Amino acid sequence: MLRIALFLATNMAILVVISIVFSLLGFEGILAENGVDLDLQALLVMSAIIGFSGSFISLLMSKWLAKRSMGVQLIEQPSNNTERWLVNTVKQQAEKAGIGMPEVGIFNSPEPNAFATGANKNKALVAVSTGLMQRMTQDEVEAVLAHEVSHVANGDMITMALIQGVVNTFVVFLARLVGFFVDRVILKNERGLGIGYFVTSIIAQIFLSILASMIVMWFSRRREFKADAGGASLAGRQKMISALMALQPRPGEAPGELPENMAAFGISGKMSSLFSSHPPLEQRIETLKNAQ
């Protein structure tokens, strides 16, 4: 709850700062001189509503989307020793982490991967791929499960939704602002919102969304280190290190990826730099080795 309040307060503070900065720079005066009847406060409120609505709708639908998009088969009644072990391991880790028992599932993918999702940390979903079960040892799978349970216990789904909401707010606000400026100040349109506003707003929103995704991915990478530490605490540091080492691509093998909406809470993720949801595996392994 404190984390939610902190991010909401931060978002409100930043929006206030933006309003003050625009006033000090005389931006509202420039717009007024050019006949722009733009209410910045109303635009800020509208942007926040749009930004957070999209983020939280996605969060609320995350489990349903995960099951549909990844073809997750829930283990409701374990049918073999492997499924029983998976459910019992997650149950023990959830109890140790102080959260409710997540749903446990398996999705069909040759790549070793796993993810956690859900709007409520007491009603989350933890899923592993068939490739992960085939490629890893039991100790390594245990560490991966611990990593995902840590994501849930840390409230990462809520945290990332809040971060995305803040980012969305700025994207919507600045894109509309650019559209107004081009339409009224540069194109001198005086009859409502012209084509210049709509075209410029769309282009600006696409460009700003790309830039904003780097911010979201930076936060995601920070959360991975915390989930690794949590996984080490629940399963053991050496098991966590071994699991990360097992995720490294073999010669000639491309790293597996989850869909974008799952990648932030997966175990491996994309391996690019600024747009990567995860730090390099080598860096994560070294951080765990150096942990006191």
C-alpha cells in the first residue's frame, strides 16, 4: 500500500512541477497570444485518467491474457510427480514469502522460460515452459520458481503498472501539447482542432512512447535484481546462480523471449540494452556472486 501511495504522490508532484515550469517559461502566455484556448490543468487530468486507465486495465486482465496468449495449462489436480513437485514447491515458497498460493501452470515452449503475473499478489499466476522443465535440473527449476514468487511477493506487477501509468500520462500530455502547438502556433489554425493537431499528436505519441519504454524497461531491470535476491533467499544463492547460468544461450542458439506484456516478469527476457526488460545474465550472476 505504501508503494502505491508513493508512486501516486510522485506522479501528482511531477504533474504539478510540469505546470509550474510551463508557467515560468511563459508557455501559456505564448499559447494565449496565438489564440490557443488550452486548459493545461484539464489536459493533465485527462492525460492521467487515460494513462492510468490503460495501465490498470492491462493489469486486471493480465492473468486472463497470459493464459490465453501463452496457452497456459493450469495444474488444478496434479497428474504426475513433476506436477505435484511444482505445486508443492510453489506452495512452500509462497508460504515462506508471506503471500497467498498462486495458480501454477505450464505452457508449451521449447525455450526455457517462466513468468509471474496477476493484479493481486495473493491471487497471482506462476507459469513455467516445457522447455525449462526439460533443460534444467530440479534445483535450477526451484530457483526459477523462487524468482517468480519473489516478483509476486515484491508487488512488481502493481509497481510496474504504476510506473507505466505515470509514463503513459506524460506521453499523452506531451503529445497533445505538441499537437496543439503545431496546429495553433505554427499552422495558425483558428477553427477548432485541425488536421495538424491530430497528425502531429499521433506522430508525437508514437515517438514519445518509444522513448518512454526505455524508462519502463530501466525500472524493470532494477526489479530483476531484487527478484534474483529474493529467489536466492527462498531457494539458495547457488541454486539461483546455477539457474541463471543454465539460461545462457548455447552456441548458435537465440535467447527465448516472452510476449512484451509478459517479458517484464519473466526469468530470461530480451537481451538488448536500453529496450531490454532484463539486465544481462552475466551481470545478474556477478551481482549474486558478490552479494554479502
